[in-house]
Amino acid sequence: MKMDVPRSDELYEIKKVVRELNHGLKMAQDQERANAAQMAAAEKLGNQAASLEARLRVVSNERKSAIEQVSFLEAKVESSANKRNGKKKKAATDWEARLREVVANIDLLKEIMNNNLLASDELLRLRAKEVKLGSEVDVMATSDFSVGKLDLPQISEDDAR
């Protein structure tokens, strides 16, 4: 049996095919590594999503607890306002202010969570609002022109004659 020895042009073609196959193999291996990296990234994102969902459940439970506490404080404030006067009414007013602050914080957190807002952007918005409201409070405090607050001289009947 006689084996044919390939000619040099056939050897060249065979080498060319082998190079192309090696190149294709390398590309397939590169693609496989890229796919593995994408799968790992997707798995990581899935884990992050699960973690965020768990955190959202915790925050939701905390929000519900805060709402219950707010309701309790509202009842306590209302009861205090009905039972107390003077200093006690001031204390109730302080509690009401704290309660309004808690409710406002809860509403703000809900807005941030529902609208995917950045806390830094919201802080800038609230600081601007704080300045505006502070100015309005100053205006309100200085613009009470009631006669009862004026320091008027006392006139007796003898002076009037």
C-alpha cells in the first residue's frame, strides 16, 4: 500500500485551514469566557436584586411600625391637649411638631423610594424650601400690628379735659 505524500501547495492549504480553525477556536473560547462573565454579572445582579427586595421589605415593615407609632403619638397628643394647659399644652404642641416631622419624614422616604430620587437632590430641594419658609416665618413674626401690642401712653380723664 502506497501513501500519497501531500504536495507543498496542499500542505500550505492544510496549514491555512488549521490556522483558521485555531483562530475560530480561540474566538469561541473568548466568547465562552465573555458569556461566563456575563452570567456571573447577571447572577450578581440577581443577588443584589434579592438583597434590595429584602431591604425593601424591612423598610416597609419599619414604615408600618412608624405609622403605628405615629397613630399612638397622635392619640397621646390629642389626649394631652384635652387634659393639660399652659406648659402641658406647650409640651403637647412640641409632640405635635415632632409627630408632623415624623410623618413628613415617612412621606419623604416614600417619595424617595417610589420615585428613585437621590437623597442629595432631595436635600438641596428641602434646604431651599427651609430658607423660604424661614423667611416667611420671620415676616409673620414681625408683621403683627395689633393695637394690643402697641405701647401707648395712658391718658387719664383729667388729662383729657
